[in-house]
Amino acid sequence: MNQFAVSLDAASENNEDYCLLDCVASDFVTFEEVVRRQEKEQFQDKVKKHISRLTKQQIKILDMLVEGYKSNEIWQTLKISSTEYAENLRIMRSCEIEG
């Protein structure tokens, strides 16, 4: 073990009622972190719900978009018209999915 290692929760040299950890600056705020995680989970739930309402074709389009395919590659690969592709995107971006 390193002879210079010091525990952050060790008592101060002056035997005062604080430790080094009390003096270390931190921008971590527990309340804010909890709120951030809850918002993230709520966002994830909304995304999962939205994706669950997509058609199989729309899911294929989404997968290909995530993989970095260009729009013309997607509609050519899926053998759909550019108009059908555009309509699927419009629906996917809106809240018009039945449910």
C-alpha cells in the first residue's frame, strides 16, 4: 500500500470534527441525481411505449436509422416508395400511433 495514501474520511490532523471528505468540493447533489434518474426512467418508459406501438415496418426503419443508413438506402432495402418511407417517418415522429 502507498505510504502516502490517506483516507478521505480520516479525522483531520487537528482532531477537529471534520474529515478531508468534508473539504473536498463536489458538484454531486443527491436530490438532483435522483430527479435526473427519475426523469430518465420516465423518458425511457415513454420511448418504450411509443416504440411498442410502431408497425414492424416502422421498427425496421427505426433500426436502420439507428444503424446509420441513409433514407434512400432504407426505402430501397425495404422495397417501399420514398413516399411510403416519408409517411412512416411522419407517423413515427408524431403521436398519431394507435394505442
